[in-house]
Amino acid sequence: MSSSIRAGADPVFECYNLRLAGTSGPTMLFAHGYGCDASMWRLVAPQFENRYRTALFDHVGSGRSRAPYDAHRYATLDGYADDVLTICRALGSEPVVFVGHSVSAMIGVLAAVREPERFSHLVLIGPSPRYIDDDGYVGGFTREDIDSLLALLDADQDGWARAMAPTIMGNPERPELAGELAESFCRVDPRVARHFARVTFTSDNRADLGRVRTPTLVIQSADDTIAPPAVGDYVHRHLAGSELVVLDTSGHCPHLSAPEETAAAIGTFLMDADDELA
């Protein structure tokens, strides 16, 4: 029941390295964050295979995706949202539970705004609609911070990865987690890494939050340098009827550093939603 399933006849599966596992129940679609791939869900997704069909994929330019990277198509997050909708169509007509980490949280928001019938629930882990501070808004970074970050990435991808991974991951007592993240960053094609980073860190999707009508869970780490608690609270306040869970953990990747707590928060949210529909 938990063995991997592929639908090789459908080119979408090869294009996005889409893999299925679990039961024939509702589908949970997991979307990874910047510089990562589907393997980042290995500690969370299997916990749902007894109740859901789980679907993992790699964004174009990441992991083992096969589609060519088109800088024009991916000049905004809308190109990635188009991909998510393509994957949803390949998975069937039933709405999916979308679980998105970091930039994929906003990609899921854009997709759900465009075709809400494709989504039964959204789970947003460490979301940020805008990373750069603005009048009355705390994103966690100044424009100068982001410019410096992108300049370092342009000059030295490996050095950027080694410097940023510990900050992103947190949990300094577990250096192996930062090491894994750094290795993941370094595997990304430099052209893709630079372009996707610029799109990720300079996007502003605050106005899209108010257009979401899908039941949503926001999962926030108590200590997250990349998406501080103020950002998670902002997302929660601007998503009508959303729920906010603050995990007692540090870092931007609780699905790796606190997988049991992350899965428990998702499971409780989905069970509560099912009870409301019963």
C-alpha cells in the first residue's frame, strides 16, 4: 500500500518527477521549497499513506524534473502555479490537499485562487507573501539584505549555500540538517538557482491572500529567521477562516527538524475539517 506508484504513460509524471504512494483515498500533493526537491518530504508524507494517496514532485529546474527551464515562463511565481494546476489535472478530477513549504506555499495560494475547485484544503508551512519589509509590514529583510543575498548567490553558489543553510535550518545542535540543505542547494543548476532565488525573494503576493476561499492551515516555527512569526501571523490574519499553528521549534524547515509535530498539526487540521463536513 505504501509502495511507490508511477503513471509512466502520462508525460506529466516524467516532466515533474511525480510519484504516488499510499491508498486510493483523497490525494495529498506535497510541494517543496526553494533549492530543495521531493526528498524533503520523506519524514512527513509517509505518515499519511494509510489515509491518503500522496503525490510528490520536483519543480522544474529542481531534483529529477525533466522539463526544460524557461526563464520567461518562470519570471514570476505564476509559472510554478501553472505547473501545480497541470499536476492536479493529471491526478484526476477530485480536489487535492495541497501542502506547500516556503515559496511553494505562495505558489499554492496562486493556484487555489485561479482554480479553487482543484483544492479541498491548503497547508502552508513557513509561508511568506513578501520577504522585504514595507511600510507597516515586517517581512524579515530589508531591500539591502536581499540585494546582498542575491549578489552572494550570483558570485558563489556553493559559498552562499554553506552560509545560508545553517540560518535557514536553525537547530544548530543538529548540523547534519544544515549539511543536507546545503548539499541540496548546491545540486541546483546555477542558472536556475539564481533566477528562482530572485523571483522568490522579490515577489509580493500579499494581495492574493484575500482572494483565497479554500480552508487553510498555516504552520509557523516559533523561531524562524526566513519567515518570522510576524509573517505567519500576517498570513493567518489575511486568509479568511484560516488556522494558525505555531510549532515549538526553530528554523524554516519543520518538516525536517520536527516532522512528527508537523504531521500531527496537519493531521489534526484535516480531521477537524472532516468532522465539520460530517
